[in-house]
Amino acid sequence: MWSEWSLWLSGLLLFVLLCTALELGFRLSIKRRGPEGSGGSDFLVSATLGLLALLLGFTFSLALQRHEERRSLVIAEANAIGTSWLRIKALDPDDRDHVAQAFQRYAKLRLDWSLASDDGDQSKAIFARTATTQADLWQITTAALANGERVIDARLMLDPLNESFDIAAEREVRRQAHLPGAMLAMLMVFMVFATMLVGWRLGEMGRRMTLPAGLTMLLLTLAVVVTLDLDMSRSGMITVSQEAMKQAVAGLTAQQI
């Protein structure tokens, strides 16, 4: 998993790798053609950089899509929790307090999971407790509906509760889903060879153009770092906001049944 420091370290290593590939391409070109040699590889460089831009754009788009899906699921679960809480308040008074207390514990557990980092065992441990808590809450709720006076229809109560359970499972799957390693490896290899080709063209020109070439490598590195950061949920610099979950849980814990 990527943390903020590992992202910066990976970005630094990638920048060094790209600069090394650029210099290698430059020296190979000079050695083969001579300092005054000229070539016609402009169209090759343009085509390669165009394809690299396409690959970077596709990878960034995929990471951004995953980020937006995770954000939408946060809002959906917060809404499901809020709806379930409103239905609980309509239960028979004799069983309402018991169900409400169990649901508050569950909602607090979901908020703890939402705020937990992607890396480490904390998130997995909290989610493991979620399954047990869901089973207990479901049993308590169905028992209350069976024993009560049916102030509220069972389906009206169980549907949003079941929806919140389903979204919790989907959020776990989405949190563990990341960009395919093979795709990232292919992108890195393509970037290295594309950079070598740029260095080759600079060698044909007989000029390193250190500043513009270095800035180009820096921009490529930043594009990759931002893509990797977006691919995470709770780690790194760009995280999915959990404000909707915070408000939902704070609202139900502050209310009196």
C-alpha cells in the first residue's frame, strides 16, 4: 500500500530512473552518430510521446473513476444508515431502545473502518468485526419486528438495513481493488523507453537541453504519483472524504430515542 512518504520516495526513484534513461539515450546517440550527427527521428519521438500520453491518460482516468466510485459509496452508505435510523425510531417502544443501541454500535464501527488507513491490519480487523456485528444487529432487529406490534412494516425496516450491509461489503471490495500491477509495470517500461528515445533525439541534435528535459521528466513523474495517489482510498495525499459518514453517525448518536 502507498503511504504519503512511500509515494514521494517512489516518485523520486522514478524521476532518477527517467533522467538516467534520458542520459543513456543521449550517450548512445552521440556514440553512434557523433556529436554533429543529425537524424530524422522527430516523427518517432512524437508518435511515442503521443502514445505515452494516451497510456497515462487512460491510467489516470481509471484511477479517478475508482476514486469517484469510492466517494459515491460513502454517501450511499451514510444515506442508508440515516434511513435505517429513522425507521428504527418508528419501531415498537418496547424493543426500540435495544435495536437503537445495537445500531449505534454498528454505525460507530463503520465509521472507524471508514477512517482507518488502507495499509496495516487495522482496517481488516475492524471489517472482520463488522460481519459479527451485522449478524447480531439483524437478529435483534428481526426479533423486535416479530415480537412487536408491527408499528412499522418489516420490509420497510429491513430493506435499508440490508442495503447498508451490502454497501459495507462493496466498499471493502472497492478499497482492496487497485490498478493492475501488470498495467503499471507496462506503463513504467514504456516511460523508460520513451525517455530513452527522447534522449536519442537530443543526442542527434547535439544538445542535452537539461532544463526543459528535466522539467518534462518531472511532469511525467508527478502524473504517475498523482495517479497512484488517486488509486488509494485512505492512504497518501488524496483521500476519499468521510464527512458524510461522520455526519450520519454524529447525527444518530446525538439524538434521543
